[in-house]
Amino acid sequence: MTVSVFLSHNKEDKLFVRKLARDLDNHGVKIWLDEAEIKVGESLIGKIRSGLDKVDYVAVILSPNSIASSWVQREVDVAMNQEIMRKRVKVLPIMYRKCELPDFLLGKLYADFTEESRYEDAFEKLVRSIEVVFNKNALESSLTAATLGQALNKAAIINLPIFSKPFHRPFQYIGMSIASASTAVGQRPNEIGNIIIDNDDCHMLLEAEGNFINYVEIDLKKTAPHLQTQEFDSVPILGSLSINPYELELVRKQTHFHTYYDHRKKLKISVSCLYDEAPLTVGFSAKYYGM
């Protein structure tokens, strides 16, 4: 189930709020942010109240600017009343700039973002508090994960092409009906509902469970022959399929397989050598995400 957060803030703190919103969004959290939700001509009060009614959490960005804002006080009053009345919404105080906690938030533990150098630690505590899995690679400020551009460059160096349809971003077939997937890839299913696409570059299996595709596996033939004892870099492999490693968390790495989680799409992605002299294989599954 997707967690939703309303970001209550003062416009003077907008740069921090936008960064926080992007990092939360990269973690699969649905964000309610005024500049994205309110269109010209719409009622500010009406849209804000509607937004507050639909979210799981209200994150209050605390700073000298926000505690002096009547708008922020009004938003928090609505959220606190809902919390007191035991509705699902909860208030999350986020200290951006040091200030006195307002009376309505006294006694609540807050996430401390006042030291920029500790942003990652504060963010991790925040997402864990709302039961979202922390992914360091999804942070906007992360310098450790390869970007899609870097992955594409690495693919070019090892002479891997950037694959086009139907091998482009193959996770897109997960959850499709067999009929829809068949139309999308231009290939009929076999007698058990699986769809197989094969050419000189790739062999791809769309595996069905019931009437839907629940697993995708693609062999990159140009990477054969490979050995299970042979180290490999999974970044260019992902890049050749137009998958951005920056959006993934590498959770396991052994000589013959690498396992990633895409927390936003709730996918488990594996890059592996299944047997000696095989090509490298990329598998996508929603069923085994988190396992």
C-alpha cells in the first residue's frame, strides 16, 4: 500500500521542501505539495482541506518562517484535530531550521534536518518511521549510484546496444494481461500462456500466472559465454535495457548474481549468470520483491 504525505511548509523554505519531496517520491511515497496540486483559479482552502483528508501523514516543516505562518498553523490544526479524533492521519514534525516548537507539537519527537551534513541520517529515520524501506541510492544527493547516462556509456564501452522494443524496459510487462502483453510485443502466447520472443540479440520470456504476466526474464546473448566464477558489472547490463541504476538499491552481490530492489515500482531485479558459458540474464518480479 502506498504511503501518502502532505508537506505543510512556508514558501521561504521551498528549496528544502522540493528536495525532500523528490527524495520521498523516489522512495515510492505519494506527495501532496501545493505547487503540484493547486491549479490557477482553484480554491486554496478547498484544495488544501481536500488534500489533508486524503493523506496518511502531515509533515510539518519547522523553521522560523513556518511557525510564523498562519497558513501552516491552519493546516496543522486540521491535521491535529484529525489525529485527536483518531482518524488515520498522523503529524510528522520536521525541524529544518532551529526554532521553538509550537505548542501544538510539544511532546512529539521530530526529525532533525538542521545539519545539512546529517541529511541522509535524518531522512532514513523519517522514512523508517512511516514504514518505508530506505534506499540510499534513491537520494537526490547520492553520489554512489550510477546514473542512466553512466550506465549507457558503460554499455557502449562493452559493445552492448541499447535495446529497443520489445526489450526496452521489460519490467513494463509485469501485471499486464496475457492478451495485452501479446499485443505489446507482437508475439502470440504458447499453450500455457507464456510469451517467448527471440532474436539474434535477446531471448525473453514473459511468464504468466493465471491471466497475467508475473515474471519477465531476458537473456542478453552478446554477453555469452560467461562463467559463474567470473566477476561482472551489472550497471551496463541494466543500462542496455534503459533501466536507471540510480533508482535501484543493490541488496545482494555475489560473483554470479546481483540482486536489486526497485522500491518505487515494488520490483525485485536480478542480474545473473545461470550456468557456465551462459549469457547474463536479467529477471524481473513483483512477487518476490522484498524476499
